[in-house]
Amino acid sequence: MSRTDAVLAVEGLSKRFGRVEVLREVTLSIARGERVALIGPNGAGKSTLFNLLSGREAASAGRIWLEGRRIDGLRPHQISRLGLARSFQVSHLFPRLSVFDNLRCAMFWSQGLGYSCWRPLSRLRELNRRAEALLERLQLESRRDLAAANLSYAEQRALEIGVTVAGGAQVILLDEPTAGMSRSETERCIELIRDLSAGKTLLMVEHDMGVVFGLADRIAVLAQGELIAFGTPAEIRADVRVRQAYLGALPPLEQP
């Protein structure tokens, strides 16, 4: 796939911190509506790649395109307004605001409102309607008026995903969305991600191989800052370099 056909593409992307090269000439393209998992051992450069894509850090070399437009060098809020949103390993919520108000805050910019401090939220009927609908999809209706800080860990992660998609971004980056969850919580989170990412482009960092192979259309593998493989789940299972990087920790080759 050429970068002109991709919704998100990087070419020759590198990042150095002093003499340490964290990412080395990463090139990949992601199609519209595709779900891609980004995996790799600890220290492979996954979070750094997310930081470059979302504008939190500047690349040392290389280029990034979103919907055919160069975004490397733009600030995070500019990239967000162009349709890319991300979550973080640690929840970035407004802890004292209610669950409902966290969702409404995330929707402001998509409605062209900015932060309208002197405009009563109760009058924003369409925004309220959309927030109510998203609240239902998150299955957090019973927590509507509860402060985000008082949610359980799994509920906070669900709300974080909801906040990420609330603004209507078409490209979603999720950073370890199921980390720290029980198996039942993880299964619920998988279904939530599948639902909320429908019709959108998803790039997800994840360590749980069950989640990766259950959700991803393609898998990108980083090792020591280099992209060593990018292919379908079947291709990744069979890739010798990937299995060596993971010391055999991938699901068995015979799995469907």
C-alpha cells in the first residue's frame, strides 16, 4: 500500500534521545478502517512511536501523513483537530468531573464550541444527546453522575476509551487499553473496542496476545527500535524473527 492510499502513514521515522536511537527508520502504512496492533518487547519504542504520531514529541527524522497531509511538526491539539485521538497507559481523565461531563468535555471541539465557559451545557442539546448515547455504549449509565476518580479501574479504562472516541476522530490510538485487567474485564474491553472502533482506523499497543490476535487485521512488530515485521496474524505467527524477539511467547502456529 502506498502512503497516498493510506489514512495514516510514516516514512523513515526515527527518534534519538542524545546518542540513544529509540526508533530507527520506521516505515508503515495503515488503510482506512483497518485495525492494527503494535507489539514488541519492553523498550522496543512503541510508546515513543505513539508520541511522535500524536505530536507529543518531535521526530529526529522522517515524515508522518494523516489523510494525505503532513502532520510531523504539528502540535498535539492541531493533530487532534485533524482527526487523530489517542489514549494513554495511565488514565488521563478529569477525576473530579462526573463520567457524563468527562464525555461532554471531550465532545466540545468536535461541535466547534471550543471551551464555551459562559454557555450553559444544558442548552447544548445535540452534544448532550451524543454523550448520553456514548454513555450507554460504554455501559456506564449507572455511573453517569459519579466522579471519574470513584470509578473502578476497568470502568476508568472504559471511560478513557470513550473520551478518546468522543470527539469523532477517525484515527484512534489506544495505548495498552487492557493492561491490569482481569480476563473477564479484558473480554468486555475487547468487545467495547470492537464496537467503538467500527468504521474507524485503529492502532493499538497491546501486550496481551489474546487481545492482539483477536482484534487485529494486521500486526506491526517493533524490536530494538526497528520494524521487523508487518503482516496478518497468520504471517506474524509464522515469522521466525518475531518468535525470536518474543522468545516463543506468541500463540502456537496451529491456532486459527
